[in-house]
Amino acid sequence: MPDTITCAAELTVDRPQPAALALFTPEGERAWVPGWDPSYPAPHRREGAGAVFVTTHAEETIWVMVEVGERRLRYARVTPGDTAGTVTVTVVDAAPTRTRLRVEYDLTALGPRGAERLASFRENFANDIGEWEAAIASTSPAGGRSSQMG
């Protein structure tokens, strides 16, 4: 079982760069991730580097926005007793109506359960990114969801 993994893949989003990158913010993911419902311990600080949010999508995960830029978002994340690491979303190429993004996870197991999770995560990562691309494509450009992924 791995104690660390790095997984990266690219996907294309049919949106201009700012709108494409916004889909990977805590609020932006609500449009395309079923069950994604971030909460904010400090509601007045929901954006920008240093903002903290918590998700319970699969398990409780604590996220910290580390970097917010025009071409890149970076988060630190900890799922207590499971895994910790970073998630980086970078613009690879941008056209007026289409953006290519690279998503990279760099994760460390926090114990045996986390090591098992990392093995599964690595095995399914490319397929998961394909599902993300399809889920995003099923939303309207305004961000409203037009269909539900299972």
C-alpha cells in the first residue's frame, strides 16, 4: 500500500478561463458535484488564500485555500485519520470559449486506512477526471445543473 501518491490529469471545460477555474472553487463545485456542500467555520472569509471550508461529501475533509490566482488554484486538505495533502488546479491552455485544466492531487496516508484509500484513489483517478469532465459538460454555462450524475 502506498504511503504517498501524486496523480495528475487534464480535462477540457467549455467555458472561458475565469469561468472554468471558478468551477473548482468551493462554491463553484456545487454546480457539478452531487452532494458537495461546503460549510465555512468563518463565514465572512469564504474566498481567497487562507479561507477554510469543510466538506462531508465522502468523509469530513478540512480544506484551506492556499493559492488563488488567475491561472491556478491550490488547496491543502486533511481528512482526519485518513489522508492529507494538496490539490492544485492549473490552466494549461485557454481559448475564448474553452479551457484546458490540469488537476493534481499530492496526498499522504495518515495510517493504514489512508494507505488503502490512496491505492484506490490512484487506480480510479483517470476515470474520475473523465466523470468530472462529463459532469461539468452537463451543466449550463451559467453554472446551473441540467442533469444529475450518480
